Amino acid sequence: MQQDPLRENRTDVVIIGAGISGLCTAHWLNKRGIKTLVLEQDAEVGGTMRSVRENGYLIETGPNSALETTPLIKELVSDCGLEKEFVYAHPVGKNRYILRDGALHALPLSPPAFVASSLFSISGKLRILKEPFVGRAKDEESIAQFVSRRVGREFLDYAIDPFVAGIFAGRPEALSVRSAFPKLYALEEKYGGLVKGMIKGRRERRARNEKAKDRAESFSFRSGMQTLPLALARSLGDRVVVSAKVHSFQKDESSTRYLVAYSAGGNERRIETSSVVLAIPAYAAAGYIRSFSPNVAGVLDSISYSPVVSIFLGFRREDVRRSLDGFGFLIPTKEHRNILGCLWSSSLFPDRAPEGDVAFTAFVGGARQPTLTDLSENELRDLVLSELKNIMQIGGKHVYFKPTRWSRAIPQYEIGYEHILASLNRFETEHPGILLCSNYRGGISVGDCVRSGREAAERIELLLRRLTTS
């Protein structure tokens, strides 16, 4: 008979946090036969991935979808038996819109579409032709500096600025191109420019007889994004403990192991482990490692997070005059609006709204306008409705409204972030067995977190092998 994990006093790995990073780490450790205990302070798993069904609507309070950027996602889907739940976004989701001069313009997705696009001026289009002749930068740059230098200010203002707001809820002037957009940075470093990089990259693939990777597709699940963490937790069974408060962990000075003190089910417990994975936000991880390194705890505390309010709204379809033939729209800073953008949720995936209704998710705040997240619920409703009715030609009254506040939503990979990452790497080297695994390292997307979980599991497996042979 399997022993109750809550009564055990020893395990291979303790993972603090049952978001997607922590659960993926636990999943791949479990597949390797490594005994793991996951401790989650909330009453349910998923971290920011929360899917709620109310009044016939499916509300995503966190990520509304993800990009299939790694084959590991399909591996997880298969492992969890979610093939019938997995859904790609409707083809219209490839259409993205940008607000310029009060009107929505399609974001061009190909060179011919770019030439014909109404989003950019003739001078803005001609400026991009100079890109192959622009030299490399000598110093670290923000994404704003990088894009302005290579392709001009207009492309920054009406393509990159809204994109950064949509992905990071951030400001391109603050984010490091090397840390936040490493693939873009690598094109200049390896090939000398963006156009050269794309052309030479295509030639290299042909020489290797490889096909270019298809553009990553957006996906979700029929019951929402939380389907994945819930399924991962089910597969781990009683190895996942919710409503568990971790008080501290410390090194056992007589061995290479750690002692974790936590409470669950009304009882105080201690468990011995070879490895502790902190799969929680930077500001939460800081408190646990302060006794090991006050300096690195300070580094974690210094990582800024943008605040965001996600606002879900429902309308009758006949009250929305605009065609909803896309993913939604993003708003550049230069437009001076009070929302960052809006997803057309019911256009992307099935069963997101009752028959005859449409669902939208608007976003307020971010690093661009953080104080707007302090508005009252009524003020937020009035603000968002005013913007959406103006932009999308909505005539009727909303039939559903649900705001979700995230005071620290997304970590900001700001200028100098490489120094932060170097400090964290040194800390892990100096304290074998402690791993920092969350979206402030390795990327903020769902795919990035999945990859980080796999990499953490591989590192832990190597650590345990060394411990058993030493």
C-alpha cells in the first residue's frame, strides 16, 4: 500500500508552487520515478491559469490561450489524455488588429500585405528597406532602442509598442531586447540584421534539407486553460497538496539535504528532501532564500511586475456592429487610450459565450498606466465600456461583466536583467539542490514555462545521480 505523502518524512524533491512551471517539473520527475511532493498555498492548482464557467460564459482570468511553441506541449496533452479537450484557435485568430488614429487596421502578416497595409505610412515602409545596412549596437539596448535603430520609429510605435503591451503588459523603453526578446536579438548578433537573419536562416534550413517551422498556433482547451494544470495535478494524485503553507526550509548541516517545514490539513509537518524547487513568483521566492543569501533575496525583490486588470464582458451579438474576424486588437501608447487592448474571446474558441452572445476580454493598466488598476469596479466598468463602444461600434448594454485584478501580473525583463539572471545562476551553483523555476527566468509564456519545467526535472535527475554515486 502506498504511503500517505503527508505522513512521510522524506522525499526526493519538494516543489513549492503548483502553477504550470511547478506541475510540469513534477510531471517529468514523476515519469522518471523520482519521488516528489508539490505544496500549493491556494485551494486549487494552476497559478494564474484560472478558468471559470458562469452564466454560460467561459472566463479566463489569466492566460486566454497559449502558442504551441514546443513539442513538449503535445507530449503533456498526450500524457494527460487531453487529446479530445485540446483545441486550436479558429483560423480568423490569425488576424490581429492595431488601433491607429481611432480606427482598427489589420497587422500585415506577409511582405505583400505589408506593402499594401494602411497601418504604416509610405515613409515608414521605406525606412524598413534601410534595415540591412544598419550596424550592430555596442551596448545593451531596450527593445525600443533596438527597433528604432533597425527599422524606425513608426514600426516601433505601431507594431512593437502594442505587441509589448499585449505580451508583457510592459513598456518597450524599459524592457531589454536581449532578455525579453532573445530571438530578435540573436538575429542581429548572429547574422548582422533582421532581414539578413531571416534570409540566411532560410538558406541554412534548405542546406540541411529542413523545412521552415510553421508559425506557432494558438491553442486552448474546451473547458479552458486551467484544464492542463488540473490534469497534471490529477496524474500526480496525492503528491500534490493544496492549502499547504510552507513556513521555511533550511539546510541540514549534517548532510546535503534540506528540511522543509509546512502545515497542511491542520497539522504542522517537516519533511527531508534532496532538492527544493521554488516554482513561485520572484517576490515570494525571496522570502524563502533570505536566510541562504540576503543579497540574492534582494535581487529577487528587485524584479518588477506589471499590474493588470483583466475584464471579461458579454454582449448580445446584434449589439456589436463590427465584424469580429480576428484575435482582437492592441492599442499603441501614441493613441492615448485607457485600455491596452481587447481579445475577441468568443471568436477564437468554441463555447466561450451563450448562443447569441459574444465575449470580450479587455486589459487595463500594465507598466504603461499602472494607476488605472486602482480604480473601483464601477470606474473600471465605465472606462472599459466607453473605450469598447467607441472602438468597436457597440450599441447596446453589456449583459455580463467580471473583472480580475492581478497586482503583480507579469515580470518585467528590464535593462540589466542579464545581471539578475547571472546572480540567480550563481546562487544555484553555490546551493546545490535549490532551483528557482518560474516565469521570471527563461520566458513568460506558457510554452516557456513548460520548457523550464522539463529543464528543471533534467537538472534534478542529474543532481540525484551525483548524490547517489558520491
